[in-house]
Amino acid sequence: MTTSINLINVKIPHREELLEGGIHVEEGRIIKIGKEANLPRADRTIDAKGLIALPGLIDAHAHLRDLQLSYKEDFYTGTCAAAAGGFTTVLDMPNTVPATDSSIRLKEKYERAENEIVVNVGFHAGLTDRLEEISKLGGLGAFSFKLNLYKPTPEIAVEDDGLMTQLLLKCKDVRRPVTVHAEDRGLIERKRSQLNTGKKPTVEGFLRAHSKEAELLAVNRMIDLARTTRAHLHICHLSVIKSLNSIEEARRKGLRVTCETSPHYMFLNENYLRRLKGIALTVPPVRDSTNSRKLWNAFIDSRIDLIATDHAPHAEEEKTSDDIWEVSPGIPGVETALPLLLTQVNRGQLHLSRLVKAMSEEPASIFGLRGKGRMKQGGDADLTLIDLKAKFKIDSTKFHSKAKLSPFDGFKCQGKPVKTFVAGKLVMDNGEIVAEKGTGSALKAAGR
Ligand SMILES: [Zn+2]
């Protein structure tokens, strides 16, 4: 059995430069990074000529589904898709059936995932109003508590400020962030009820209901609650540039508010939604092109902490209803995120070091993934090898995900992941999954 590997002729980012060298990996850890001549002997040598090694990418927001939603995605297909997209760790969301809102449910997920996953997987828990379960879920290793203000899972009284204050204090107590889907349900429902009833539902109506104001209102309300509780808030899939202004103001006042955005908010806009309808439908929805450009600029200026994919696979029939309100929101994202961003690196619009920070370092640091997020001696040998020259067109029919519809179909990309290593094991090689089920580890958040 191969226990040690030398990766040779590989380019390694060092500060702002790329240095050619080698990486020696043993028993799942990086033992040495340096000149090839200085590497210890290894059982296996892999020539990575022309490739760049990055610390394994971490997707802090993905829906791997499984359990009763396995028809959409399961732990095996979801982690194969992640490996194909260059991700070595994925944090899975709790809105499954059944939902991950108790220690029993979380234990079931750990048991089910362990033998299926090919990359590392950690779990977010659903924010429950049963305080004793928050303690238990924290103790079991949940990475955060997800609060979906638009569609709470489990159903809790999200409009009740008193309850929210109590729950935020509890999450602070167990030292976990509250990850927030920030859209005000009341405002969305009021706007929706004002749409011309009797007429065919339209994308315009959907956008009017899921307005920018609905996000901003929710973000501001959560920041108010953070002011009194001092809880760590992580705002998910930021879609509105004005929300970021509120977040930055809160940070200036000393609050711990972090945030992510997803590639579709930067690379797509409402015109894609008008044209592709359900296939481009997410919540929050994609916005106007001025907003998406501003989000992009905020990302490259390091004002947005991290990029998460919000990989949200659905069956084809769930994405193609004529009634936009009947369409399941969400798109597959783990197989397109890295190529879309590497294309911008090739265009000179993004520095590779910024990409690594937003897709590896920051997710590891914000969610407390020890040994991950940086390529260093002694760290976990989770590595993503990319080919910056490879040109291809996105084709969702080739996805490893069960979800085979993407608004990015036909996008021309330059740059893609070609080898993914998890704990020193080669999991993906040139688009093929070459590892056994169970190669990944089910991760537990360490007590902080
Ligand atoms: Zn999501």
C-alpha cells in the first residue's frame, strides 16, 4: 500500500510568486515542501509538470442531500462532484429530509456519510429552538447553526426577536457561528401577495418579491441582534452590494460578522434568469449586472471573506416547471466554481493568492478546520492541482453530480483542477474519480 508520495516538478505559490519544487506526503500529511533533490524517498512519485498545487479547496456551503433526498444527490455523488471541482472538504447544509436539527439526526448523518464520501465532509446543524439540542449538536461537532430566515429548517419563530436573541446567545455559548440565509420572509410574502393574482407567474414578479430590500432588511436585523448578543454571524450567499455596506459598518463597530458570496451572483445577472428561467433560479435570486460587477470588485478587494458554491442539486423536473414559484431554487455549483474563477485569473482579473484565500484559508479559519486551509509542513495533505492552460466549455451533462442542468452551460473556461488529493490519497485524476468510497473523513468541529 502506498503510504508516501513525492509530487515533483510542481509549481507552488509562495507569497505572490510561483516556485517550482516538490512536495513529500506521508501518512496523510505534508512532511516537506522544497527542492526536489531535498525530498525524502517515497513509495510513489507523481510528475506534476505544468501543474500548480493549491491547498485543498473548502466549500463552506453545499447541499449534499442524501437520506430521503438521495434522488437529487447523495454523499457519494456529491463528494465525487466536489473532488472533480477541486474541493477536498465540503460543509454540508442541514435542510435535508429529515432535517439535521438534533443530535440523533446528526449522528445518523455521520454514520451514513462515513462509508460513502470521497472528500472530507463536515456538517452544519439547523438552528433549533430546543436549547439542549444546540449544546448536544455543538458537542458532536456541528460546524455552525444555520438560520434560514426565509424558509426555517426546522420551523422556528424566526420573527420573534426575543427567541432569536436567546438562540444567538446559546450559539455563542457553544462557540459556533450562526450561518444566516438573510431574506425577510414577511416582506417577500407581502410583495408576493400584491402580484397580479390570476395572471401567469413571471420571473419579474419573482424578482419583485425576492427583492434586494428583503435581503438588506434581514441583514440589518441580524446585525442588530448581533449587537446585543455579540454572537458570530456568517451571512450566506450575499447577493446585494448594499448588504455588504451594513456588514462592514458592523465590523467597524467590533462585531464578528463574516460573509460569503457565490459565483452565480458575480458571473450571472437577471437576464440569465429571464432567459433560462428555472435553470438559473436561486434564492436569493441573481441581481442586475451593476450589482454583480460591484460584488466582483468587493470580492477581489477582500471585502467579502469567502466564496462558497451553495451547490444545491435538484432533479430535472424540479427545475423546469412553467410556474417559477414551483421551481426548486438552487443550482449545482461545485464543478463550475473553480474553472470560472481560474478563467478570471487567466484574464488578469484575479490573483491566484486571492482565490486561495477565499476558497481555502478563510473557510478553514472562519469555521475552525484545523490543519486545513494552508499548504505547509505538518498540515493535512489535502491538495488541489490545477492546470491553468486547459481550455474547455462547461457541459453539465458531464457533471458527476446527479444535477445535470447548469446556467453556466456553454461558458468558455481556461483553467481547471486536474488532480485532487485528500489526506495524501489521489481522489480525482483528470476528471475521473479514482478513490474508493469512504476515502474522505467525516469532520467534527473542534471545541474552540
Ligand atoms: Zn444553500
